[in-house]
Amino acid sequence: MTENQTIIVYGHPLCPMMGPVLGMLKSSGVDYTYVNIHEDDLARQRVREINNGNESVPTLVFPDGHTLTEPGAGQLKAHLERVGYRVPLLAVLSGNALNIVFGLLILFFILRVTGVL
């Protein structure tokens, strides 16, 4: 992939959605550049421009100018496939990691409360 086909991912380390989004991109073989908006004032300003004054992250900017802000795993998968990437099962699992962990914790709690465990 050439430089002009790189997806720009704006974010910051404290955002809990950065891990799942970056995980899906990596697992899908996507060429991307991560930009920390807490360390780059121009990037912070760009994110505000895209998101009506809000510093909403992750914000992804695709080579065609299309943007996604705080995308869910399904939305990101659909857009990646639309622009030609193959999104494997591992990438989908990575993109849903937080949901899977919370779901398992809730299931464990329910099983403990009901006395099954």
C-alpha cells in the first residue's frame, strides 16, 4: 500500500476504544498511522473540525476523505470491507474484545448469583 492509501487514526491512550479499533485494523492488515491528539495540537484541531468541536476519538480518516468517529466493530468492519479489505474472524473478535469481556463478566456474575457456580 502506498502512503496516500494510509488511514489516519486519531486517538489518545486513555480512550478504551483505541485497543479494539487498532486491533481490528492490525488483524485486517490495514496500513494506518496513529496520531495521539494529546501530543499533536494540529491533530486535535483536525478532530474538532471533523466532529463539530468535539475531541471524539477514535476518529478515522480514510484516503478518500470519508471519516468514522467512535465506530463500533460492525460499522468499522463494514467500511473496511467496502473499501476492499478482508476482515478475518480474529479481527472481528479483536474489535469486539470489550463487549466479549463484559459479557463474560455478566454471565459469570449471573451464574454465581443463581448458585450454578
